[in-house]
Amino acid sequence: LDGEMLQGTLDLLILQTLALGPAHGHTIASVIERRSEEVLQVEHGSLYPALHRLEDRGWVSSFWGTSENNRKARFYRLTPPGRRQLATRASRWDEIVRAINRVLRPAGE
Amino acid sequence: MAWTRFFRRRFWDEERARELQTHLDIETAENMARGMAPEEARHAAHRKLGNPTLIREEIYRINSLVWLETLAQDLRHGVRLLGLSPGFALVAITSLALGIGANAAIFQLLDAVRLRNLPIPNPQELVEVKIVGGNRRMGVNPGPYGQLTRPIWREIREHQEAFSSLFAWAWGNVRVGQPTELRRASAIQVSGDFFRALGVPPWRGRLFLPEDEVGACPASKAVVSYSYWQYYMSGRDLDGDSKLIVNGAPTEVIGVTPPGFFGLAVGDNFEIAQPFCQPKELRHDVFDVSVMGRLRPGWTIPRASAELEAISPGIFAATAITEFADALEMYKRFRLGAYPASSGVSWLRTAYDTPLWLLLAISGLVLLLACVNLANLMMARASAREREMAVRLALGASRLRLFRQLLAECGLLTAIGAALGIAVAQLLSRVLVWALSTESMSVKLRVETNWRVLLFAVGVAALTCVLFGAAPAFRATRTEPITAMNVAGRGLTTGRGRFSLQRMLIVVQVAVSLVLLVGALLFVRSFRNLMTVDSGMRQAGIGIAVMGFEQSHVSRDRFEEFQRQLLDEVRSVPGVLGAATTTNVPLLGGLWNMGVGAHGSSMFTWVSPGYFDTMGIPLLMGRDFNANDTRTSPPVAIVNQAFVRDVLGGADPIGKTARTRAEPNYPSTLYEIVGVIPDTKYNDLRGERPAMAFVPASQFPELGPWAVMMIHSKAEPASTMTGIRRTIAKSHPEILFEYQVFQKLLRDGMVRERLMAMLSGFFGLLAALLAGVGLYGVISYIVARRRNEIGIRVALGAQQGQVVGMVMREAAWLLVIGLVIGTVSWLMVGRTAGSLLFELNVHDPLSLAGAAALLAVIAALASLLPARRASNLDPMVALRLD
């Protein structure tokens, strides 16, 4: 998978995580890692630029809030366009996965 | 979106910095909760996040428009660099500005004079009817635009089929106002269809219609140009009272032409237009009209020419000038042709065609020089910057980035040069139009900025900069940084090959400068020759007075007596030393030729007694005219030596006779020669000294109610003029009076030479200066690169003189090769200038030698400075430094 696709995947994962509710950067990273059962390691270095880009496009919005252990942290929240984007991208992802699976395991086997 | 972020990128940067810090804090806390020591926990968090600064940079990049940002950086860097070497910047920018500006200005003038179409609808349809090959100066040719006579115009209008609309117009000056305060205005007389055919709508009132030309002369209606209306009539709306007095006749102004319409003569804007009128007797020998029209749909110029040729025999037979017996056959063989006239007509075109193209060539060479100079300077800098490039590459700059920055520097130089160039062009255009104008003939041209030419010039400059500045420097980036740094730092002598291109450019510069300087010297000397040429007569202190006494109601047989009376009054004015009437003012273009004997011919001028004394022409033999030479006394003549030689065959002239051949109103007359004067110039300072005969004014067959006087005065021209005007106005207030200063008119006639001398002189000096700067730059650079070697030579005992000699020899070679190439080029291209030179050969050795000497002096100065610097080198410093 090329860089573009990976980046797109990270965006998708972030959007999906935020669908559960507002979260700050660190939470987003840990949630993705936990739910993928530690298979997907989010590179923290690329998380923040990705968040910035998503905000730039208007798919998430951010605000300063207080974290679970009482720290000031920047929280991100899904916007309505972001929610629509998530739906499109998720179904596109499903299509790609199905397509790849069909190639890897042809029905005749 | 991106734009708002772009302007808030600093805010976002701080925001993200805080956010990243929070992230680190949380991670550290979690790590500690897992049991790590605080220090270790913090390190682990940092490791996991990576370099926060890099992350911030990435986000910053998302926010900013990268190219814009780096462009701004590059430009800032460029400005700083130029500021670091102000000498380089000054020379490069000034030479570019002058090169670009001169090209644009001269092309704009050429465009305005020659190339641009008239501001009328469909100018490309306009066609002029002319005699193929011209009328061979037959008959009377009053203006620069007259091609045909009015009878010919009437015949064409009657018989032609090629044109859907056809009109005629004549150009001339009129005098507007009361006799005491006359003002000259440039005027056109037009046929009734003129404005309709041109498609010019009225701005105010109405313009002429065909029925306007049926009235008897003088015409009682006029149309004025927009600027005349604004300036002299204060732009007031027209009514029945809008009247002017044109040539003494009350004239009603019926309309105003739109702004921008200047007539058909480029450079000679009309102020007043009057319709043709019906004279008592139509002259067949005055070629004063130009006939133009629009072709019928489907007709081409060749087809129109064929049709005109077919009707020509009939037309010329019907309009024959029967009085000119010798020329009648030639006249009947004339043929008419059609010529494109989309850009109107202009005397400037014939007078300034060669000069303008020549000036364009000169300014082209100046641009070439500016570019060569720029190339040289850029290359010197580029090699000097190899080390800088190496260092920046080693520090991680990308080559693309370095290249972009070099481009930005070029862009900066050319942009500043171009901006100044545009300013120079505007200024120079104005100076040029001003230089073309004289008091008696003001040139009005609408000079427009020609963006294509500007763009071309700027493009050439930019390309030069990139090719010679950025490219070599960029090539340097291809070598390994370490090599470049070593070579630059520890170099000994750099190979000769490295500078070969720079040397070649210097040679080109010297050669081009030589060509420009020779041209400049020739034009300046030619102008000087013309200024100081001996015309054989007095020029200083001479005034020309024209007095019209039609309103004095003097009977025809008393004209001569009245003229004498006026002369006496003029002579009584304090300061006036002499005054005489003449039928032809010398040196200002007027020409009066008559056939003498069977085949000879001579110039003829009718003058009153005292003319030769007034004009400072000595009598070599015989006597001057006197009061005894009257209308009824035997005809006598005073002739010059050329007349004696050419017409009389060199014999002792006094008492000999010569018979003129008959012309309309000038019956054949037998003149007795009573005096001889030396040869003088006739109607042009640049011209020959032809055979001339002077005869008494009292014997002039066509005396009219006017007098043209040459007046010699020791007082100031202005006070002489007021003195004479006052004296005449006291006794004859009704007389029309005009006064001009002879010398001033002569100077006005040298405008072309003055312009060429001025501009070529300026550009020649500029070229020499540029060559000097270029040579200085290259020699200093070579000296700087050879510092090590020179240091060793000095350490080994070389004398100062030897070092200076070594450097100077280098420069001398370049100079000599350049001079040789320049001389050869001049011998090849110089001929074009020949037709513009007065009493000078294009290959004048003195001018060539002078130009070469001047260049040699400049070159010597330019290389002496770096040579002396080299010889003063302290070997210890030079050797230790590298």
C-alpha cells in the first residue's frame, strides 16, 4: 500500500474513533491500538498532522477541554460533514477489502 | 480555507505546540503508572512521539503556501545579496534599464511614425491615389503631402469606378485672428466627402457634406479639432456666434471632430479644417492635394491600380499644364496608381526612416551590451559563489531550491531593470518627440507604450541572466561539495580555460562599443560640420520679416514703391543695419529655377538694392542694383561664379547677356550681367553651390501685395522684432506682420542631425562605459583568482611594474582583438549611416582612430586599478589566506 493509501487509512481510523464521541490525540491513538489488539501501531508523529488536515477540511472540530486525569487537552469531535465522509470512506474500504479477498481466495479454491 | 490558515499559521503553530506537550505529558504519566522511573518515562514518551519540531514543521507546511513562502524568502535573500554588492547591482540594473528603455522608446516612436494605423474605422480599407513615381517636382509643390492637382482630382472623381468613396485633402498653415495678433494654425482643406468617407462622426455640431464645397472662395465654414476647441474655444458649445477669422475672412465654426482624430498626416495634427471652395481660376500646375478613398467591396489594390492606369491618359490629357512646353510630353505620360494608406501619410516617415531604423539598431546593440555585461558580471559572481553553493548543499539544501533561488535573483534584477526601463522609455519617448519638434514645425505624436517590445527586451534580459548567471552556478552544484570547497579554498592558479567565455564576452563588448562609438563620433562631427559650414552669407543677426499689405489697398502699379517705403521704415528702426526684399529666402528649402540660354538653367532670385550688403555677400566685380534699375529700364542681373563658369562659359562676364526661356507669366527676357558675387549655398546648408542669378525686385513680373525682407540688425532679435513691429503698426496698422530669426530656422533645419548626434553620442558613451565596467570586473576577478600565484611571484622577487605589466598585457590583448573585430564590423555595417552624414566619409579614419583611442583609455583605466591592487599584494597575506 502506498503512502497516500496509508494516510487515507489513518484518516478513516481517526474518523471512526471519533464516531464514538469526542477524544483528544492521545486517547485516539490508544483507542486505535487497543481495538486493533495492538496490531496497528499509530505513529504519534503522523497523528497530529492528520488531525490538523482533517480539521482543515472541516471534518472534525476541536476545543480545549479537561482530560480524564484532569489535564488541559485538545479534544476533537466529528462534524456532520465528517460523519458523511466516514460513511463513504467506510463503505469504500469494505469494497476494497472484499475485492482484495476475492483476488486472494478465488471462489473455485 | 487555506488562505485563512495561511494568515493564522503562527497562531496554529503555538496551538499545536501546546497540544503536543499535552500528549507528551499524558504519555509520560501513563509510562510512570506502568512503573517506569520519571526520567525514563519522559524519554520513552519522546521516542514514541518523535521530533515535535518536525511535526510542527509538517503542520506549518500544510498551512502555508510553500511556493509563496520560499519565493518570498528567495526574494529577500536576493535583495540582501544585491545590497551586499551595490556596485554590481547598480551597473547591472542601470545598463538593463537603459537598454530596455531605449529599445522600447525608439520602437514606440517608429511605431507611431510608421507602423500604426489611423484611428478611424477599418483603416486597412484606405487607399491613396498617386502618380506612379511621383510628379518629378513639376509645377508648384507647396506641401509635403500634395500629390495631385485639383483638376486631376476632379477628373478622377468623375471617371473612377474602383472606389466606393473618394475624397481629397490639402494641408497648409492658416493665420487665425485679427492682423495685430495673428496665430498660425495647421489646417487642412478637404473635399465635401472627407469626414463621411473616413467614418469620423461629429463630436459637436456637424461635419462637412458635399454641398459645403460649392461656395466661392474663401470658404466661410470651418470644423475644428477637439484639442483646438478645448484650448482656443474653451470647449464652449457651438452656436451661430462661434466664429474665427481665418486668413482675414470671417469663418463660422460648424463642428468639432472627436478627440483622437488628428487628420491623415501623422505628426502634423490639423487644428482647423475648411471645405474646398471654388476659386475664380483653377490652377493646373499646383500639386497640393492628396486623394484617398475606400475601395468597393471585392476590389483589390492591383485591380484599382489597373483601372486607374486605364483612365490615366484621358485624365492627364484633360488637365495638361499647357504652359510648360518642355514638360508637357512627360506630363501626359504620367500614370495613376493605388497605394495602401492605412497608416496615413507623414513627412516624418521620409525624413526619419533611416534615422529611426538606425537608432533602433543602435539601441538593440546597447541592449546586447547590457546583456553581455550582465552575463559577464553574473558569471564572475557565479564562480565566486561556487563555495557558497557547496556549503549550502553540504548543509542539506536541495539543488532545486538553490536553482530556484538563483532564478529569483535573476527575476529580481530583471524586474527592477524592467521597471526602470519602462520609466526610461516614457521619458525618452517624450525627449524624442520634443527633439523632433521645432518652433516652426511642432510634431505631435501619440506615443503608446508597446508592451510587446518591452516584453521582448525584458525577456532577452531575463534569459541572459538565467543562462549566464544561474546556469553556471547551478552546474557548480553538481560537483561534490567537498571538491568545490577544496578547489575554491586551496586553489592555486585556475586554468585559463575557465575564463575563456568571459574573455570572449569582453571582446564582444569592446567590438560593439567600438561600432557604437565610431557611429557616435561620426554623427557628432557631422552635426558640427553642419553647424559650422560656410554658407557664403551672413547668418547671425539676420531676421526675416513677411509683411502682407493686401488690406492697405495699394494699387498694383504702386506695389514696388510701397515695398520701398516699408523698407525705409524698417531701416529707420534703431539697430537695423540693412534691409532688402527677396523672392526667395536662402537656405530654407525654397527653390526657384529658370532655364537660361538653349540648355542651361540657373536659380533666379529677385532682390532689392542692398540685398548683398545685408546678407554679407561681397561683390567681386561690377555694381549692385540701384534706384535706376526700374521696371522699365533694361533688365540686368548679378550672377555668381558658378553661373559665369557653367552658363557663360567662364568668359569675362560684365556686359555679357543671358536669355531666359519662357514660363507662364515669365516671358523670355534678355539680361545684361552687371555684377558678380562669389558662390554661396542656395536652399540647403547640406547642398551644392549652384549657378545663381539675382535680378532687381523692381523687374519682378509677379509683384504681389506682400514683401519678404531680409533684415540685418545689431540689436537683439527680440528687440529688433518689437521695434519693427511697432514702427510698421504705427504707420500701417492693417499690415499682416510676421518675423522670424534666420539662424533659429537654420538650426531647426538640423533637427535630424542634432537628434542623431545627441542619441548616438549618448549611447556611444554609455557603450564605452559599459565596456570599461565589464573589463574592470573581469580583470579584477581574474586577479582575485590568481592571488596565490601573484603572491608567489612577488615572494620570488617580481617587481611591482612586472606584476602590473602582466595584468595589463592580459587586458591589452582583449582590447586589441575587440578593436580589430569592431573595426571590421564597422567597415561592413557602417554604410547604412553614410546617407545621414554631412561632409564626412563613413570610413573616416580619424573617427575610427578616435573611437579606438577612447576605448583604449577607458580600458587602461579599467585594468590599471585591479593591476595596481595585484602589485600591492603582500605575499605573506596572500599565501597564508588560502
